[in-house]
Amino acid sequence: MAKDTIFSKIIHGEIPADIIYQDEQTTAFRDIHPQAPTHILIVPNNVIPTVNDATPENEQILGHLFVVAAKIAKQEGIAESGYRLIVNCNKDGGQEVFHLHVHLLGGRRLGPMLTRQEE
């Protein structure tokens, strides 16, 4: 079993957060360091440390994360104008909390995904 994370503690109510959605499989809450006017983290209630740790048994919950993201985007009023979903994997991918999660960002034009770096 994966160890508890800060997100597990939020899911279980041990750490306060601005939870905007929760069901038996997922929890969504506002990022404490938002990178856009809307920045919400959507996490599975059971810990999957990284995308690399996902198994065929996780297929249903991984799809559910996207269904929840679309529902929240509509609820937040950003579905029509557009939004971005980001999943980081491991250190070089920018993952800071090792509990798989989807970043939902929107509320303004987001621009390019990455800035090209000169080699």
C-alpha cells in the first residue's frame, strides 16, 4: 500500500483545503499556489504515486479524473473558453507530491505549454 501524502490528509479532512468536489473516488480542491485564476487539483482518493505506477486496475479511476475535470470546468465557468489539464510525472516532469493528480488550469489565455530552450 502506498504511504499517506499531503493529499491523503486533505482527502481525510486532516488538513484544511478549499474542497470543491468530492465523491467516493476523487477529491478536487483549489491549489494553494495558483498558476492561473482557476487552478484546481483533482486527485484519486486512493494513492497512485505516479503515472508510472498506474495499472490496468486503475483505468476506471484515471478516466473518472477526466470526467470530473470536465464537470468542474463547467461549474467554474471555463469550459467554453477553454482550460488545460496537466499531469506531471516524477522529478524532471515537475511532480512535487507523489500522489497522482490532475491540474485543471483556466480563467485566462494560457499561452504555450513550454518555452523552447536553446541547446
